[in-house]
Amino acid sequence: FDYMFKLLIIGNSSVGKTSFLFRYADDSFTSAFVSTVGIDFKVKTVFKNEKRIKLQIW
């Protein structure tokens, strides 16, 4: 990768942070999530202006 960014999703409990994370990173959605205990993160690589950008989304 050419660049790496770490993104942090913050918000109140039960507002859909994990659903947003999975929808963006994996292009998937399920309504059956239970409350996250601890930390959940995903890695996604995107391409912009012929550069590979690695996103670590927490």
C-alpha cells in the first residue's frame, strides 16, 4: 500500500457502529448483531488516483 490511515468510529451504544463497519468494509449487512464487547476492527484497501490506501477501521 502507498498510504495507511486509521479511522475510529465512535458513538453511543446500539446505534449501528458495527453494522456500519461491516457494511463499508465487507459490503455485507446483518441485523443479528449483539453488543460488541471489547474492540472490533476491519481492514479495507481502496484505490484513489492510482494509489493503494489501506484503511484500518476501529
